[in-house]
Amino acid sequence: MKKTKTPDPGILNISRQELHAWLDRVRHALLPADLTILEALLDAYLFIREALAATRVSLTRLRRLFGIAKTEKSRELFPEDRDAEPGDTNGSDDAGEDRRKKGRRRRKGKGHGRNGVKRYFGAQRIAVRHESLSPGCPCPDEDCDGKVYRLKKPRVILRIVGQPMLVGRIYEQERLRCNLCEVIFYASLPEGVAEAPKYDATAVAMIAILHFGNGLTFYRLEQHQASLGIPLPASDQSEILRKAYEKLLPVHQALIRCAAQCEILHNDDTGMKILALQAAIKESQGSAGSSSKGGKERTGIHTTGIVAVTGAYRIGLYFTGRKHAGENLADVLKHRDPNLAPPIHVSDGLDHNNPAGQRVQTGKCLTHGRRQFVDILTSFPEECRRVVDDLAEVYRVETIAKKTNLDPRERLLLHQEKSGPVMDRLRRWMTDQLLEGRVEPNSRLGKAICYMLKRWVPLTLFLREPGAPLDNNPAERLLKLAIRHRKNSLFYKTELGAAIGDLFMSLIETCALNKVDAFQYLTALLRNADRLQEFPESWMPWNYRAMVGEKAAMPAEGAGKPSVDPDRHPMPAPRPPLGAEGTAQVDTT
């Protein structure tokens, strides 16, 4: 007997109030026993539908996390609109041809396009001169009486060669001994070789960037170096970075103080593991036992990412430990000048991102609000599309403001004119959905609407404050570096190791935010480690080149401090308190 496929019954999108209203209309036609069965079936149907909706949302997020599902961009959410052009509804041949040309420009194949020689600014340039000719020589052609001259641009040939990530140099110093007095005479070494440490500043900077910037673990780097004949044990790498951490602490603390003075602050956190801290938490829980009647002890370990933005530069900071993002941000803001206006603080909707005890102007992330509707798009396509389209209009206005380089005041006026009516219309629509009973507040769509309405004032801070961001995407991008390190190294062993990682990732990411070469920056800091303590604010990624260029000697002991140019050092800040041994007391958690 041939099996027939059972048709998909589909899902009836009906609210709980509408279902109970229908049941009231048919109640008189049913027996009490039948009515009880029907009510139980309808309640079970509503429960299963809501459970399926919640499961679908969880699976969608999980698939997006592993890169299986599409992104949250509108062109992926609504593929039918991907190639649509405004004004092309008549279907004319000219409009279709224009659309096809635009599509060809947009869909450039992978692998096309080459990097010009100018892009290889880090390559070694080797000048190759002609072996027999020079400018002014007679032409080698026997039938020509002319003279050759040098062309302005030489012929350029690019060749890529491989080498270990760290290269070793062995100096074989010649020795001569007198056969009578037996005195040994040594050949002169190149300048600086005798005084230089085994691991040069460039080697230390490269290890830091490979490990904390690119996620290469100590063990993998050890394997790579050993296979190419330049051994670099993992234990040596760890000790090298620990010593460099001690030298660079003043710069890290100065970076924190500069971040505290910025106008806009983003923050968020992600999970992390510190083995020694996890062991201490388990030990404290075991010693407390079940007799403790207080609140539960905090067991989570996090890496907080903070992005500080001002007109001149951006700063990225990392803090790993038991504190939440809001607590770490509050510690940073303790260094803020009390005479400055409260900064703008932007985060997602979690309460533990708020800096308790600090005055801030709170803004929330529109992207997180939008995501509530993206996750349930398949269950409520029309309603969610309405929200996504309205927010897309706001982001189009933001794109115009960026392309035209509007200052914060002009950007605010543009958003008030263009985005203000859109957001007002969206708020009225969401409010009407709840007040008129079109959406059940406890449904997935109702929860998404309530999420937005509950945070509406901080979500629309960009309509009231100049320069207020639309979202918290800078902090989300900043945390990618910590997540990559966690994915490869899995954990920190000690709290000191976490503090070392926070320092180097903060310096590396700050360089990236300000388009500064992190390798050159770290190398300059390590080569001038003895000069960092005096004025660490002068060694930030955006102003360190001026200090490297200075050839003045350090002042003699007991002499006055050198004068500071206020244009070069725009943010003087109080130095950290000194400990018993005269060293700066630094909180590395």
C-alpha cells in the first residue's frame, strides 16, 4: 500500500484572547465534559506553540553563532529586496540593464584584484644598479651616438620569501691568543650587540602580538620555531612577556586615566577562565559549606571590554576577573576629572553593565533591540519587518551623517529632523499593539516590544545628545580579540597571566583603533622603558612618535623635571600612589 505524505497543518497565529472569545461563542453548544476536553486541548496547543517559538529562537541564535545561519543584515533577512531598485516597478529594459550592471559591480568574484607594490610598505627594498652603465655613458648600441640617462621610476619586481616568525642571529667573534703571554684578543662586535639582551625588543613585541593579537598559543609558536631551527620554549615566552608587563605598567595606567576623560564610553563583557581563581572559588565554597545563609557567592569570571571615544582618539581596554562590566567601568571613571560633564555611556540592556555610583548619561543599543525582532522574524514576519525597516531608515540617516562628516551638533539636528518622526511613529505603533490587544504581552512578539518600550528613553539618546551613538557595536567588536584568545588558549592559568593579557590586548587594540602599527609601538615602548615612568601620558599610541624623535638626554639625578609641551601632552593626569618601595601601586584585576 502506497504511503501518502501527511500535509503540514501549519501554525494558526491567533492570540489567547481571540481563542477564548471563540470558545465563549461555542460554549453553549457543547456538553460540560466535551468543553473540559476542548479547553485542555486549546491550552496545550497554546503551550506547544509558544514552546516551539522559543525553541526556534534558540536554534536561530545557535546557528548564527556557529556561522550556519545568515547574518542579521537586512539584505540577508529579506532576499527578495536584495536586487530591487526604487523606481524600477515598470520593468523597463533600461532599468533592468542598469540593475544588472550594478549587480556586476557589486558581485566582484573572489580572488580578483591585486595588491599594488605600494601596499607592501613593510617589504625590504633592494636597489639593483646596472653592472656597466651609469647616467651619461654612451649608448651601448653601436649604431647610436646617444647617451643613457636614468628613468625616474625603476622597474619593480616583487618576490615573497618565507622565514621563521622570530629569526636568530649568531655572532661568531674571532679570538686570537698570544703564544707567549697567552692574552686573548677579541674581534670588535657590531655596535650594540654586546649590551643587547638575548631577546631584542622586536622579538618581545612580536611574541606579544602573535599570542595576544593573533591568538597563537605559546605551544604552537614553540613548535613552529623548533621546526625551523630557532627554538623558543613556551616557558621562555611566558617569562619574556611577564618582564615586559612590568615595564609597560605605567603606560597601561596612563591609558586608563586617558580613557576616563573621554566623552563616550562603551562596555560589555564575555566569559573567561582563570584556573587559579576557579580553584580559589571552589575552595571558598567548600569551606563555607551549606551553613552560609547569606547571598550566593559570585562564581563567574569575565573579560570586560571598554571602548572610550573622544574627538582625537579611541581607546580599547580589557579587564579580566570576577567583576562585571559596570564595576570595571566604575573603577575607570574614578580617575575622571570631576569638573568634566558626565560622559555618555552606551551598553546593552543588562543592568550589570551600568557603572554604579558614577554620573553618566545612559544610552542603550538599538542593535540589541532590533535583534529581539530578528530572532522571531519567521513567526511574525509582517510585524518584525515593520520594525526592521524603520530602524534601517535611522541607520541610513547615520550613514549620511558619516559620509558628509557632520560635526556632533549637525548630526543631532539631522537625526531630529529625519530619524525623530520615524522613531515616534514606531513607538506609537508598538504601544497600540499592546493597548489594543493585538499582541499578547507574554508572547515572543510582546516581549520584544516590551524590551524596546521599557528602554525607549536611553535607546533614543541620539535624538537628544550630540554625538550619542546608535548602538554598542564598538564594544562588541572589541571583545572579538578576547574571544579569539579564549578560543585558542582556552584559559589563563593565574590572575597575573590575565593581567598581562589585559595589558597587551589593551595596547594592541588601541593601536588598531587609532590606525597605528602595534609592532612599531610596542618596540618603541620596550626600547625606551627607562623613560616611561616620568610622563607615561606622552607615550600613548597617538603621540609616542614625538617622544621617540627626541634625542635629549634624561635629566641628572636631583635635577628638575623637563618641561612638557601642552600640545604634545594634552591630558596630564595625577600619577598613581607610590608604595613602600617607591613603585606605582597598580590594580591589575
